[in-house]
Amino acid sequence: MNKEQTDLYGSLKKIFGFNQFKGLQEDVVNSVLENKNTFVIMPTGGGKSLCYQLPALMKEGTAIVVSPLIALMKNQVDAIRGISEQHGIAHVLNSSLNKSEVTQVKSDIEEGITKLLYVAPESLIKEEYVDFLRKQKISFVAIDEAHCISEWGHDFRPEYRNLRNIIKQIDNVPIIGLTATATEKVQEDILKTLGMTDANVFKASFNRANLFYEVRPKTKDVEKDIIRFIKQRIGKSGIIYCLSRKKVEEIAQVLQVNGINAVPYHAGLDAKTRVKHQDMFLMEDCDVVVATIAFGMGIDKPDVRYVIHHDIPKSLESYYQETGRAGRDGGEGYCLTFYSYKDIEKLEKFMANKPVAEQEVGHALLQEVVGYAETSMNRRKYLLHYFGEEFDEVNGEGADMDDNMRNPKKKHEAKDEVVTLLSVIKDTNEMYKPKEIVNTIIGKENALLNSHKTNEQPYFGIGKAKDNHYWMALIRQVLVVDLIKKEIEQYGVLKITPEGEEFLKNPTSFMMTENHVYETSDDGTIITNEKSAGGGVDDKLVTMLKDLRKTVGKRLGVPPFAVFQDPSLDDMALKYPITLDELAKVHGVGEGKAKKYGKDFVALIAKYVEENDVMRPDDLIVKSTGVNSGLKLYIIQNTDRKLPLEDIARSKGLEMPELIKEMEAIVFSGTKLNIDYAVDDLLDEDQQEEIHEYFMEAETDKIQDALDEFDGDYDDEELRLMRIKFTSEIAN
């Protein structure tokens, strides 16, 4: 054993104060010390940075660390300086430095003081730096967050693509690539682009056994759910991720108004505020950071107790990395995600302007996210399978740590359906992606299938007794047990594995887990086939309230839904309001409706509460930030002025469907809105009368039912506006 090897444990103890390496660290450090190209795939919190810091401090010369984030570099430089007498032992070289600071950095490198030089890829491209570094003794180059190299990675950065050429210009030194998220496709791409296919590859397990995974349907009460969740964990640290800056600001405000110590964090804030908010979180001056994905890369806070996704991320890599910020100390880590398919559709719209190849990648990654959110199998198994790791859902570490395992869904025998699925994949020559396979099985024609004459085959429509959701769910479950696989090169095409061939020859039992059904009603509420996770609606009370609604409707000569809509009754059966003030805060009610119809309802609920000893929740009144009340007032004033609806929408930065949704919320909660002028522009008197009569007679005011009834005579917008006019006149 050479001297460097003997020194290894001594250096570990002396520099970092550890007696023991963690996981694969020792093997990786040895590989770097032996000047081998090295590729490390290690989950967040696995101790990646030590893999290059220790050898850099032990070897002669300066190690260059390429990292995408200034905050991350700063944290690491501070940490290294903290364990050494030499201030210049670690430096950052990026756009934040002034001239004299750059001179100091260069001088420390020349004198052999600097062991670790952190650079952003943008800085490394600069000719003056390349010329300077070429003359220095460089020990190796570490590329952190290496998935940024791959266009299949969730955080692709074009400037990373050129790193290999720049490193060659500086010196032909070994490279160590590190990433916390890499599927097989990303790994291949990184190794090829860096020209290090000969690298020693080290891959740690991605299982974080202490994390609990839960996915809840995202309803209009999502803010209430989040507040309730946090208030049960007062004093614990958490991160809430949102996709847009606007949503970050909104949620942070709502939390603050409701007595939760929260700060926002996104790229739109100035650098000073970002640093201040980050430090507040690290120093425990605030409990919650509400952030876009800009937050958290390299944030080394070990005791984050929960990570909430208000919006679903664009890929399972992002999801894994963001949830991985919880429980890094091995203690409790709760990962709660709110899911609505509408969010997926929004993300797909964002991709519409991108190049076709990029759209393909984006859609494929999104479908994996949908699969994870909607699956009813062990979430940990699903997630680890995505990263190419097998997991034993019975005896594996953390096997019961997710909502699906705590509340198992029903299973049924699906041996015959698996045979059907595998046969169709085989009969169509293994050339289709899941969507086309499903279309073939249920007999839904499209141009692609017709061009291959698939629609003329005897198996076309063989499984149409079940719907597309069923077959999609089956494909996901069959993928995870490796009877089929997705082809990496033709991203997403399904191929049968040898195990799948065996299954076709000798079919055995296949117990399929029944999937969650996440459907959305007209007003955006998710209807799910499970109880809401925040405590169930009282079904017995709902039935009584519906009977009362019918009676009140009859007495006043209006349809029942004009009194209160279904979601309002559900909310009453969750909150048990027993005064008109409490009723006014129920979803979709408001003061006007409470006064007009509420007396009988609160009387019934008060009696029910007393007779059944119901414990009424007292924490369900969420204070609003007043943002929406300003918008509400604006809409009321400007419809009174008969301003065209398009102009109202444009001036508030809303799309037409969003404005209509806001107007629905106003009239459903009992405020009159006069939009006759807008409806008159769209529909003549006879048409209005026809729709008015329909709503008077209808069992429900669901727009889908009205669309079916009129069979294309009226579109969604016309019916929604007419429903607003109807509700305003009849119900308010």
C-alpha cells in the first residue's frame, strides 16, 4: 500500500474529523487518488462533496471544481476554509469577484496555497482564465451536478456540453463527474460527452429509507391543507416548492397571514434578499421557505422535516432531488405532493414552443411523473425502478413508508390482460410507445396506427371492454416487474424482455393494484375514489343537506344547485358551520348566500352536531391575503361598467377561462354579477331561453352534462357564461 493510501484514514480524521467513510466514499477517493477517470452517482445527502474534497486536499496542485450554482460554491468554500488555517485553501472564481479579488485568487494558486478552485462553467470558458490555468499544476477536474451535461437531465445547461474541450486545453488531467440523479440514458450521455467511457463508475443506492412519500389530490383547498399540515409541525423546518414565482409569493403571503414564519425564494428576488432568506432558513429564523426549484441545490440543512410540492415537478429526477432535501440527518422526512392532471397539461403547454426533439424528451419525462403520482403500488419501488434499482417491497428498508403501503388499494387478478398486452406489443413488432399500444388495444384509430394498417388487424380493439386508464396503469405495473422495458435509444418504445417472453409461454398469476382515479369536476375540485386526506367528509350529513337543499329549492322555485353547489355541501359536512358567519366562510358560499339560504342549513347542522357529539374542527378558517378580494372588486365594478370581458381579462393578465372561473366564484358565493351585455353579444334571445330552461329543469349544473345535452350546439364558454347569468338571476 502506498503512502497516500496509508495516509487516507489519517487525513479523513485530521481534516474532516471522521473515523469512518460513508458508503462508497473510500472506493471513490482511492480511484481519484490513483488518477483514474471516475463517475459517481450518489443520492443527495450521500456525501458526494467529500469524494473530491479529500483527494484535492491530499494531492499536489489545485483541483478545479465546476459547479452550476454560486450559492453552492460559497457554502463549500466557507466549509473548507473552516477546517484549515489557510484562508486561500479554497476559492471561488466567478462573475461576483472584482479585479483585486481575482488577482488574490491567482496569486494563491501560483503559490500552491489553493487546493480547491470552484468555477462556474461560464467562467471556465473565458480565455484569460484558460490561459492562466494552463500554466498551473492542476490535480484533477471535478464536475458537480454532472446531469447538467445531458439533455436528458432535468437541468440541462448547454455551456456544460463543451467542458471536455476546455479541460483538454488546460491539461490532460483525470475527471471526476458527480450527480445525484441519473437514469441509464443520462449516465451514457455524461460519459460520452466527457470522453470518459473508461471511467470507474460508482453507483450508490438511491433508497432514502427514512423518507415518507404521500401524494394527495390537489383541490381548491390546497392552501388550507398545507396550513393544517404545517400547524401540526410547528417549529419544524420545511420547504414548499411551486413552479412559478407568482405562486411562491402568493403561498408565502398566505402562510404569513396565518401565523406561519415563512419566506419566499425565487430567481426574481434580488441577490441580497435571496441570501438573507436562505440564511434565515439555515439559522432557523424562519420555519418555511416557499421556493421555485432555484432553492436548495447544495443547501446543507440536515434537519428539514418536510418537503411539500404544491405543483408537481417536470421530472422524477427533480422530484427525487427536491424531496431528498428532507431528513438528511436520517431523522423524520415527510414528502407531501399535491397532484392534479391539470398541472401536467399546463407543463405540456409550456413545452409547445420548444424544438420537437426537446418536446419528445419533455413529454416522456412528464409521463413518468404521472405514472408515479397515479400509481397505487409501492411508491419507493416505482421511484427506485426509475433509477435502475430493484427494491423488495416486503423486506426492503423503508418498505411501508408511503401512503399506498399504509392504505393498500384493492388488487385483482389480471393474468389474461397481461397476456393481451404482451401479445399486442409483439404483434405490432415492438415499435409503439405506450399511448399507441393502448390505442391499439381499445381500438382508437389515429394517423400513425392507420399508416401501419394496425387498425385492420384482428387484435385491434381486443381490450375495449376496459378504458385507456386501465391499460396505462397495467403497462406501468408490468414495466416495474420487468416483463417489458422502455427502449432507451428510441425513448419510450416498449419492448418485451426475456421474462416477458417466458410469461407469454407460461402465464402465471398477476395481481394488479387498482389505480387512484383523479378526475376533476367543473369547478376544479378533484373527485377522487378515496377520502380526502385531510379528514373525511361526513356522508350521512351530506345526504341530509341534499334533502334540505331539494326542499328549499322547491319552496323557492329554483333548481337545488342554485341554492348551494355540491362542493359547498361537502365542505359543510367537513367543517360543521353552526352560525351564518361560519357558513359564509364555507367554500363557494359567501355572505350573500349565507344570509339568503343559510338559516335552515346551520339549524340542521347545529342539531346534527349536538345529537352525534361531533367534534368541530376549529382550525379550518384560513385567513385570505386580500389579493383575491381586490380582483373580485375589480371584476364587479367593470362588469357594472359593461367593459368587454376580454379587456377585463387582459388588464389583469388573465386568460378568458381564468376570468370566467373568477366570475363563477363570485356568483357561486352569492354576489350578483350583471353580464347580460356580454351574453347578448354571444347568444340571441331564443338561444338564451333554451339554455335558461335547461338549467331550470336540470338535476345538476355540471357543464359537461350541458355540453352532452346540447351536443355541440353551444361551446364551453357560452354555457359557462350563461350559467353565471342564470345563477346571478335565479340563485342570488
